[in-house]
Amino acid sequence: MAIEHVFDQIGGFGRFQVLFVVLVYSMKFMMAWSTMLLSFASFKNKHVCILDSAFNQSTLRSMSEQEVWDVASQGLNNHSIVDVCQIDGVRCDSFFFFGTKRTIVSEWSLVCDLRWLKATITSIQFGGVLAGAIIAGQSGDYFGRRKTLYGAYFLHTVLNVIAAYSVSWQMFAVLRFFIGLTIGAVLVMIVPYSTEFFSTKWRHTIPTIPMWPLGVCAFALGAWLLQDWADLHLACAVLSIPGLL
């Protein structure tokens, strides 16, 4: 007798299956959080150049953000210097970012000549998702779905902690590739691994459980509360721990 027929005989959907959805399929919840993280991390606050002709570090320390905004909006010769890359032909090499949001853009000044990096890091992450999906499909058949799923989920948790302490955009981009790899692996494994513990009558319900939309909503709330790309990585790691337990 096949295992799905055994589940049919004993009811197919009981307390075990409910716990399975809550404790195992909920991993998809955190994959949504992790995937959407770059939508906040790559947000660009308005900025002004730090140049002696406009601002320098000493004057900025003595001014409030509103005063900086007022001066920058008025600009030089009645031309605003907000979101510009050069002043009087001199290129900016450092910037002051408005607002309380701490993103990778403000962290490493990914504006002007480096603005292409925002989209590139996102592409790097999804390159990792593609690689992870391919690798996990083979690994799940060879080593088993449980080992592949929990191995990828554990690495995802550890990598989010490391990513929170990135010291350069290059380090961050590499870590986002490997985080993407673990996301792809979990997404490929989570549905077949879960459905194998359900009877055939209930298997079609697994993909309809809205763990991904709930994870996106939770991330939106987390981004609103924390407003810091590093804290969002750490929160993702902490919230992933129950899935490992």
C-alpha cells in the first residue's frame, strides 16, 4: 500500500498535518520576507552633495536636517542642489541623506555613478534563486528533501545574520546571492516535502495556503517599524529560528 493510501485510511488531515503547516510550511513566510527585503534596502532617500561650495562636514554637524533641506532647496544661484551629482562642475564624492531610513543606498552612497548597483544587486539575488532552485531539485532527490530543506533554511538564517554586518556593497552583493540561493532551494523543496505528508484529497490545498502574502505583509510592517536594512536582516534571522526548532 502506498503511503498516500495510508493517510487516506487514517483521515488524511489531522493534528499532525495542522502542525506541519504551522511549523514547516510556514518557512515560506520567511522566504517572502527575505525576498522583499531589497525593496526597502534599495530605497533612495533624497540627498545633497557634501562640498565646500555648499556643505561640509563641520557645517552639517551644526545644522538640523530641516535647515539643511532649506538651504539645499534654495541652492546656489536659485538652483536646487537636492539630488544632484555635481556642483559647479565639481563631482560629489560624499553625500548627506535626508530621512530616518537607513538603506544600502545611504550606507554606501549608491547614487550618481553607483546608482546602477541597486538593480544589479537585485539581479544578483535572483540569479542565486535560479541556482538554488536547480541545485535543490537535484539535492532533494539525491540526499532527501528534509536534509535539503533544513540545510538551506539553516544557511538562510546564518547568512542573514552575516549580511546585517556587511562592510561594503561588494560583500553585501555576494551574501545576497547566497541568500537568494537558499530562497530558491526552500521554495523548490517546501511544496513537495509538505504534500508528501497529506492524503491525495488534501494535497491540492497546500499551495493555496497564503504564507507568501502573509510574509510580504509582515515585512511591510517590519520595514515600517525598523527602517533599517541591517535590523531587517537580523529580524529575518530571529523569526526563522522557530522553523528550525
